[in-house]
Amino acid sequence: MTQSHQFRRICVYCGSQSGTRLEYAHAAMQMGTLLAQSGIGLVYGGGSIGMMGVLADAALRAKGEVIGVIPKKLVDLEQGHAGLTEMHVVKDMHERKAKMADLCDGFIALPGGFGTLEELAEAITWAALNYHLKPVGLLNVSGYYDQLLGFIEHAINQGFVRPAHSGLLTSDVNASDLLDRMRNAHIPTLDEWI
């Protein structure tokens, strides 16, 4: 059974670095613009550098709502963005992730490093345990996440991820197609896999 998710805001996880390929920053720009033009607010990590900065700036240029959530410790390190619709400065990473999750109706990961991977894994885990029923998407820019997708398939085959959870992560190479697929993503309830 498919659901139809309505998105008021989407939380986007991405790197505070730009990466080595121009395609990564281009994808962040496309995502920020797409969300704004679709009337969907952006919730993100609050930084002004790397992928985060490109994402936020694109959404702002397209007249979108942009909400940043950044720990006090990272305001200087990630150069907190000064031009956002709203900025929440929080105590730590745990509070950051909880606040971001509270503010959004879905999650998308763009290319990033350890922080992005950890945030993505937590969003999927929370969906698996029905702490939320929000779709989780992965924009697989230039094959960046191919190995992660392969690992998930391996974890299913080895019995560490339930087959019913294989659809918890929606992946696509195109931002617009990803958003469309997330609108119809199925989040299994606990009854479906217990």
C-alpha cells in the first residue's frame, strides 16, 4: 500500500565541504532551487560553506524558506549562514538532529562525509522503528552512493536488515524524480515486520 506524502519542509543532509567534482555542488544548487520552486521549505545544517552553503543560497535566490539548525560549537567552524529565514543555534549534535527532524516532513541526503552518513543512517533507523513515518531519500549524484547502496543490499542478504525495510531509502539520480518517488514512498509499520 502506497502513501501520499505532502511536504511542507524537507530536511537535506549534505557536506560542509564541496567535494572534488563540480556535479556535487551543481546537485546542491538544483535541489535548493527545486525545493523553493515547489513551495517546499528547506531545513538544513545552517552552514554557509561547502554543499550546505550552495544548497541554502540556491533556495534563498529562488525565494524559498530556509531554516538552519547548527550547534553553538559549529557556528564558527561551519560558518553559520547569516541570511536565512530562521536560524536555530542549539546545544549539540543530538539536539540539532532532533530539531531538524521535528521541523520537516521528509529527509534527503546529498553527497557528504561522516556527518551526512550518520544523519542519514539515523533517519532510516527512526523510520524502521516507526519513530517517524517520513520518507528518506538519497540523491545519488554521479554514483557517489553506489557503494552504500551495495552495502545495504549486502546487509539485507546477510540477514542484518529486514527485507521489509529495503524500501525505507528511496534513491534516484535526479532531484525532481527523487521528490516524486518520495511522495509515494511506503514506510512499513511495526505490524508489517514483527
